[in-house]
Amino acid sequence: MLLEVHDLHVEFRTRDGIAKAVNGVTYGVDAGETLAVLGESGSGKSVTAQAVMGILDIPPGRITGGRILFQGRDLLTLKEEERRTVRGAEMAMIFQDALSSLNPVLSVGDQLGEMFVVHRGMSRKDARAKAVELMDRVRIPAAKERVRQYPHQFSGGMRQRIMIAMAMALEPALIIADEPTTALDVTVQAQVMELLAELQRELHMGLILITHDLGVVADVADRIAVMYAGRIVESAPVHDIYKAPAHPYTRGLLDSIPRLDQKGQELYAIKGLPPNLMHIPPGCAFHPRCPMAQDVCRTDEPPLYEVDEERGSACHFWRECLHG
Ligand code: SF4
Ligand code: MG
């Protein structure tokens, strides 16, 4: 395994108390594999990724338990210096909002080139040539001319391509993309997602794709981990999930994807809101919103039951869900 997260716990100290953002997450990604991490906002999917990237070890966020193994090394025991090297060269992150992640007063060429100057000791001139090469690679037209332009001179989709170019510049082993296409139009979304998937295959990288939208990952993910209230509630190969979900929450997410054959009909929405992380409901955290909830769900927290070798579900009634 390229990356293994074991029983990770993360808390946030707030004025009103301790928010339990991540409550025992275990997942893994292999080289050349894409793991989609799915959930509503506040489910802990981004926080888990930030812990992996090592950009969370500052208050108010605190890792209170677990291990993160990357290429066999336990990242949580590395010194900040070593951690920074791993973060810069071996793993990279792509965020939703390229405009706020890019420096507005530096040309995109300078920003892309900087990676090679800092991490590879290249001259400015060689770094500039590398920047043009990268822009070509993410299919930005007229890269030679546009390399001199500033982030605001690019469209949202083109800026996201620049972010992808930055992330893959040093050919990291792992890329984490947090809602990389959420801010884009649907057609542009598909193009950017395709590009990301293509580069991931070519470079044989591990990819963690964080999203709230089950609709965008069907064609690109190998596995899906569904998160709720800081836990993984279902984990399975992508095709199994689409065929038949083994958790009522996954079913709800599937039912809320807009479908062409249902145009005009009102879209299904899971009732209620995600829980307050300072007061996670006892038993199954999903029970106040679950259409299948029974008495036992209000008292007994479901473990991640083994549905089969490749699949787990944290629902007492996963069999009924799977066959219902
Ligand atoms: Fe619903 Fe109960 Fe399953 Fe939780 S354990 S998802 S409340 S049926
Ligand atoms: Mg998020």
C-alpha cells in the first residue's frame, strides 16, 4: 500500500467545546489507484486529507490517535522538516478554489517554475521551459504565450488545470484532490476530471478524490469510502456501490444524483442535517435521518461489518439494505 490511514482521530477545540471531526478512520490507497472519499460537508473527509498532508498539526486541530503510513513511513512521527519534504515532493493537494490557492501577483509560469527551482535546483530559464511543458501537458492552449499571464487572466477551468499542473510537477506518488471540480460548470467539470484521471494513470499515482457528489466519481474511482460524522460508513469497489449500496446513507446519496431519465421530477434529498460534531448522536450517528432505523440503532454503535472481502458497512441492517 502506498498510503495507509489507521484508526485516525482528529479533534478541534472550539469556544463551545470539542468537535470530534474524525472518529476512527481507516483507509488505504495503492499506487495507480483512485479512492473516492464521499460525504456531506462536515463528514471529516477534508480533515482526514489535511491530516495526511500534514497541514493540520496546528491548533485548533489536533490528531488524538491513529497512524498514517506513507510508503511504509509513519508520517506522524516525522520531524516537521522531513514532513515538509514529503509534502512538497512526494504528495500534493489540489483544492476547490484555484484562485485563492494561486498567488495573484506572480505569473503562472513563475509559480510553476518555482517548484523546479526550489525542489530540483533548476535555473530560472530551465524552470520556465518546464512550466511551458507542464501547461502543454494539461492542455492549456498557447502555453508559450500564456506562461507569462497571471491567474486572473485564466478561466476557472484553465486555472484548475494550472493547479493540476502544479500538483503533478514533481511527479508525486500521491495526489489528494479536494472537490477539484465543484466550482466549475458541468461540462468543464467532466473535462477536468478526465484530465486528472488520465494523468493519474500515466504517472501511476495514487489519487484520493474528495467529493460530495457521487455523480462525478463513477467513471474515475476504483473504490469509494463513504464518510458520515467522522467515520467511514461504507467502503467498497465502485461498481458494487452503484449496483446495490449496503448502507442507507449511501443509498440516500445515490438517490440524490440527478438522472436524465427523471428530468422534471423532484430530486430525492436525505432528510435532516448532518450532526453537530460536538454532540454526535449515540448509537448509529445516522439514526435521526435514517429511514430504516430501529431501536437498536439508537443505542448500539454499528462496527464496520464485513459484507465481503472487499466491502464493509457500518449498518446493523446492511443485509436488508443490500437486498432491499
Ligand atoms: Fe440506519 Fe440503523 Fe443502519 Fe444506522 S444502523 S444506518 S440507523 S439502519
Ligand atoms: Mg471540505
